[in-house]
Amino acid sequence: MKQRVNVFEKGQGAIKSMYGLGIYLAKSPVEQSLLNLIYFRVSQVNGCAYCLDMHSKDLLAKGETGQRLFVLDAWREAPFYTERERAALAWAEALTKLAGPVPDAIYEEASKQFSEEELVDLTMAVITINSYNRLNLAFPAPAVVGTYKPGAHAM
């Protein structure tokens, strides 16, 4: 498959505005390790190879275990995730697989684990990674999948 459009070249203004979200989220009170786990999970749901490659490498470089990444697709049944992580994962999946409003039960669990500010930031993180996933899937660049070096997109 050849690349359709180089979105980083032809969409510089749009991409630059998305970088602003990343800069904002880098200062979020939500821990970066959790945001990166969310980025990885949402990228799994969306099937974005580039983002999976990038976030898996960044997570492993920052000390995340392979076991937790390998089993993340089945996080509900696995014992290695905290209640806070579980609430964030459920929130992220509900926002990614929108079928109407996020169910009350998911919101209630998330609001037990996150302040209102953190919940807004978590939502912005899900929106941001969904946007990057969709850009990568609309304009794939298969030649770059696998080439990412850990920390290359650090804010």
C-alpha cells in the first residue's frame, strides 16, 4: 500500500493544533503512565499500527511490563490493573466506541477515581488519540510502522 497523503506535510496547520493538545496533556494531573496506557488501548480498539508501535515502545521504555501490554485487550478479566486504570480504560473504550452517551455506570466509576478536572483531561486524551488514529488510518504510511524510536514524540 502506498501512502495516500502525507498528512504531516499537507496538513501542517491541523497537526500543529493537535500538538497543542499533547502539550496540554503533558501537564495534566493524570499520570502520564496512565495516559500512555490509554493511548495504547484506544489504538488497539482502532487498529492503528503506527500508534501501537509507538506507544508500546514508549510504555516499555518507561518500565511498563510486557505482560500488562500483552493482556490489555482483556483487561476486564486480568488481575494486573488497578481500579483507577480500570475506570480509565472503561471510560476510554466507551468514548471510542460511541453508541450514545457514556453509560451512567461507567461515568460513576470514573468519577470515583478521577476529579472533574482529571476526567476532562482523560476525555481530551481519548479524543486526541482517536484523532491521531483516524489520521493514520485515513492516510496510512506503512513504511514507517516499526521505525519509531522510544521518546521520539515526547513533549
